[in-house]
Amino acid sequence: MRAGRFIVSLGLLAAGLLAAGPASAAGPAIKWHPGHYLTSDWWHAASTPASMASSELHVVNTSPGLRGWKGNYYWAALETGKGVYDFSTIDAELAQLNQGNPAPRKKLVIEVSSSGFQRSSHQDPGGFLNTVLPAYLTTDAATYGAAPKAGTSGWWYGGSGFSITAAVWRPAVNDRLIALLQALGARYNGNPDVEGIELTETASQVADGGGYNDNTQLSQLERMLAATTAAFPNTNVTIQNNFLGNQANTSALVQFENTHRVAEGGPDLLGKTAADKTSPPKELTWGQQCVTGYPGTGCANLTGSIAVIHNIDEPELLGTQFQGAGAPFTPLDIYNNGEDYLHASHLEWTYLIGRPTNNWPTVAAMINAHLIRYTACPTSYPACDTR
């Protein structure tokens, strides 16, 4: 079998959980390398070769202003059969990272998505379904529950119908995603070049049927996050918690993150000029409002306590969305929001080439001139390992 393809065993899982760096009395230290990261403008499917990332990894390796790279992976790209995991592409991309021996070494963030967006609401997912979710999950209704398309299982429409999302509010489905995250932890927690594991945005998981309930989803996400930090005791765990059904549940998840050393993230970070407005409210997403203690969220200001590891997606850079808030935003405007309001330690910039606005050279010029300012170890972490 190819390197990276395996059925996880208890021994392998235990080996990953025991791989630990320097520890404090409160717990093991978390790998901590703040900075600007480059993130792909595409997602790995099962057939995506590692060579597709070569140009991006070359940019990372040759850019002193970049601390690392975030690769995006659909669930189906990593689990090819029930309990059969193929991490060979991640391994090959790790082998490409740090070619040329840049100093300091570049770091990898692995984003795993159990949701995928489509062009129109409630579109028939067709073959896209098994680009995002493993086939065994979507063909066993007795185990994983009904789906809106006849003959499929384990998923529903989320994100106002624009996403297909794994029904992780169902414990049997969540069990399978947790098993994947445990396998990833067993393989990569002990790797000093793997900085983080990042999980799907909550807005895409807010479903419109299939037994979905905001409170059930909250409890299942908390269960998933607890399992993920256990599987990655030395690695940053981030969830993109932007909108979880309502403000109260979004805030409850942020506060759970803070007490379980999970980082807050999101897919979209707008400019500070938008965040300065009072209507819409400052910070714009419910998760960001909670982090900053915005009135009505039920949250104290958590900046400095909770880690903030945030993505900057194509819509706010290109202005294909958020025009009413002022998009497209300049990279400096976005940076000012991430630093001044959220105190983000890691900003992950989508790699755009050949686009009419904010092509990569424009972003690169800004990040080379503006270092991340908030690099201190979050007080919710037991300790940080900066080696």
C-alpha cells in the first residue's frame, strides 16, 4: 500500500497521544509559531495530487514574510473507506514544505472540512457529494440517517442551502469524523512542522432539516473539540465558529473553546473600516463579537485569553461579497481588524493569482511590511512551545 494509507490502530493512536513537547504543571505545551500563513484557494479531493500545491509551497518556502501554509482537505480526501485513511498527500506536501531549508522552518496547518459549498441553494450535489464526504457515510441510512436526496445518507443541506454538510449532530456521524481526527492526531501531533488542525465553519453546518437542532449541534461540536484536543495535545486546534444558529449558541461555543484551549477562527475577516461601524455590529460575525466582548453576546472580552487563528477568504479580498460593508478591503484594512480588534496570532491569507483585485503580490507587500503583533502565548493554553 502507498505510504500514508492505513487502518488506524490503538497502538498508533496511543503513540500520537504520547508524543509531547515541553509541559507545564497545567498540561503539555502547544506548538506556537505566530505569523502570516498562505492558504489555498482550492480544496483537496481524493484524486488531488500533491504536485498541485507545488507552486504555493514554493512561494511559502521563498517568502520570509510567511510563517507557513494551510492546506484544505475534504473529509473524503482523507478517508477512502470506513477506517481506511490516506494521508499520503499531506505527507508529500510536508516533504515539499521547507525545501531549500528556509529559516525559520515553515509550518503546516491542516484544515479538514465536513461541508462543501455549491453555486446555488439546494442544488443536487451529484458527484460532488462524494468529493466532500466518504462514500460509506452516504450509502448507509440505517447507520447514519436519512438525507434529502433519495438513496443517500449522513448529510443535509446547510448554510441556507448553499452547502452540503455531514450530519454531525447525529452521534453516529460525529463518531466517524472524530475517528478521522484521532487518526490525524496519531500521525501528526508529534511532527514539529504541523502547527494546527482547523475545522469546518459553523455557518455551513447549520442545516434546514434532517433532525438538525442548534442545541444538539452545539453539544456534538463540543464533544468533537474535546476529542480533537485529546488527539492533538501539542497542536493548535481551531474551529471556524462564525454563526452557530443563534448568538447564544455561538457565544457558548466560543466560551467552551476558551476553557478547552481551542482557537477561534473563521472563513471571513473583513476590514477594520467595516468593523468600526455600529450597524452591522462591530466584528460582524457572532463569534468575533463574542471574542471582543461586544454588548449582547454574553461574553467578556477574551482577547489575550483565547487564541485567534483566522482565515481571510476570497470574497472579502475580491469584493464578490460584503460590498455593503465596503468590500473589497485592502490587505492592510483586513490586517488592522485582525490585530486591533481580535488580537489574532495567525492570519491565513488566500492565495489569489490572476484575479482583478488583491492579487498575491499586493497581499505579500502588505504582510512583508506588517508583522503579526499579538504573539504572546494565550493565557488559556497550558504553555507554548516556540522551538
